[in-house]
Amino acid sequence: MVNNKDFIKRLQKVMDFYGESASAFAEKIDVQRSSISHILSGRNKPSLDFVLKILSSYPEVNLYWLLNGKGEFPSSEKETPETKPSPKDQNPQTNFNFDEIETKTTSSNSVEEKTIDRIVIFYSDGTFKNYMN
């Protein structure tokens, strides 16, 4: 269970580290500004989607640190926002074609065509890899 008060402190620390207002942070992770406001005020708890958006936008944020306070922030590489490598530099092995993955039949007469937007793999040490199409 995530302690909401501690989560709020860690979320604020991430925002302060990048020097972003709640509005700029919301825009960067693609959520409504009210979502950030409600979480920071303690009105709402963060959803899994909200946490994943933070991890996707800020690779220096460690999942276990964000949720439980275990680990460190920024990640052990101690990267600053100015020196952080691009996501493609961090995961060069992610250059594969999502379109080559077969679609499954949903019924005997129709094929539902879907494309994969993102795959996230979480490792036991709190790190993750985010593969985006």
C-alpha cells in the first residue's frame, strides 16, 4: 500500500528537481492539471496510469522510490536534466518493428487489428524499460 502523504512529498521532490510547476508537470506527463492538484492536496490517490506516465516521462525516477521511498532519486547515474541521454540512447535495443507482431482473431469471422503502443518491463531491482512504438 502506498502512503499517500509520503508519495506527495516524493512527487513534489520530482517536480522541484526539474524546476517544473504543477501545470508544466501535468503537461509533460499528459494529464489534466486538476489531476496533479488533487493528488498534491491529498484528495485523490495516484492511479497506475499516472505513475506509469511519470516513469515514462522521467526515466531517472525509480519506481520503488516513487511508490515506497526505497531506493534513490535521481537514479544512480546522477543525471541532471541537461545531461540526460535521449530515450533511444538509453535503450538502443528497442528499435524493433511493432507492426510485425501478428494480430489475434477475436472471433471465427473477424480479425481485430490493433497496434502496440507501449510495453513496459519492470525488474525486481526497481528499474524498468519502456518500449514505445
